Amino acid sequence: MSKSSNRERAAKTCAGASGVPLGRCRKWAREGLISPHQPVPDASTKPQRRLEAFVVNTLANTFRDRQLDGSVLGINKAEPSLDSLELQLHPDMANHVIAALLPRVDWEYGGLKGVPGLRPRERGGHLVLEDVSGRAALRVFQPVGERLRLPQGRRGELAVWRKSPRRLHGSEEPDLAAWQGGSREREANFARDYLLSRMLRRPRLLNRVAKAHGFANSYTHGYSDLVVEWCCAASVEGMTSLLRRSGLTSQPTGLVCAASESFPGNLDLGPSRVVVRRLPQCTIPYDLISEKELTATHREEYLR
């Protein structure tokens, strides 16, 4: 296959996975930023990958099966670069995405919620979510509607991002340490951060699973993986093929691992895993509520 054909293939895969305009993806391909092997740019630094992976973990467990209009994790599209990531959020879910990510202590829950060390910053009139070290950041916006709002204080919560805007708060340290793990978990965490960061950079692919009803179901087992399940939409075989072709499980430099036995829907990178699963029957309880009514209920919740 010619160089121009390879570049075009990489550009089309990048646009289809992330939402970046095709013309810009073609430019990236000409510049060597993307290739058929890795058509969506990876985050080049460990702090950036760790932040993006923790964001996926947090949003997956926050929204579960309450997304709107096919925006799994509340994200419509992403514009990735080597040192940052720009996310276009669903207009109705956007402020809930921000509220879910900014760290707070929930006394009733009994611990920290959100991404430890994440702080809101104003940069050029846009909202940037940046870690306290300044070595990783997400630029977030919504395409239409009101300006993004920072969450108001809630009873029974301590807004850590307000309490300690420039440094890590003591309540954040245990969760951050648990995410990073010890020396024995170094390879697993390295792979997990790559894998989940890559998922965040491919929202157009991820959102295919929610096309039937506008939502999927997402969750994790602690800090180790990501599970996405759905009904009535894409096949498991089709999704795994598209995700692999997008470079999701390509081995990055610095990770050498033996091939592991896998099952349909398992996407493995070393000891880390994403599971995509189609449920055997429709999840809409039509005898109790229609799809339209269910969507309206979720939308009302996010617009409060």
C-alpha cells in the first residue's frame, strides 16, 4: 500500500474515532503524528495519561446508564494532542461532567469523589481542568447553550478544589496513591492509563454503542478496568474490530507483554482490560416506561 493510501486510511480512522475534522487528520498524517498503526494521537506524558484515565473511571461510574443522545460519558467528540486533550461535552450533561470531575469529600459517602488534584482554571476565556502540578490538563467546552458553570456547594460535602486551589489536599492523597499503586502494580497501571486514556480520545467510536436508545451502561471494578454494555445497537464483534483498528490495544513503547487468552468483547493491553458487552435483550422496560419518557426523565435531571 502506498504512503498516501496509508495516510488517508489513518486520517479517516482518526476522524471517525475522535470527531476531529478529516482535513486536520490528513494534516496530522502528512506530518507523521498519526499512522495506520496508531491513528489517534496518544498522550505523550505519564501525568496526562493518568489524568485522562482517571477521568474515564470517574465518568463511567457517575453516569452509568443515564447518558443522553448517545453521548457515553457525556462527551460528543475529542480533539487530542500529545500534551493535552480538548473535549466537546453534551450541552445538557456538560455541567454535570464538570461537577463529577472536580474533587469533593462527601461525608455521607464517606470519602473522596471526583479526580484527585483536578482544579478549574480560566485560560483564554475557556474552562481548563488542570492537575495541581500543571503537568496535565483537559480543555472542555459545550458547542451551544449557556457558559459552563462550576458546581455550587452541596450540603454534606467539602469542595476540595475550592478549599485547596493550588496544592493537593490531604483528603486526595489516599485516592491518588491507590490509583498509582505500588511497584508491583507498575506495569498494570502503565497499561491501564494508556488504555483508558485512549478510550477518552475515541468518543465517536464509544458512542456507537448508544445509538439505539441514546444510552449504554458503563462502570468499572475499582481502578482496574472499564466495562461498557448495551442493547439493540452495534455488535460486539463490530465494536471490538473498530476499536482495535483505531489502535486502542497497540502496544506502546515501554510496555512488553505476552499475548493473553481473551474472549469476545475483551480488549486487552497487557494486564489491563476494556470489556464491551451487548446484552441479550432490550433494557427498556416498555411495560413501565417508554424510551421517550425515560430520556425525558434523564434530561430533566441534568437540567435542574
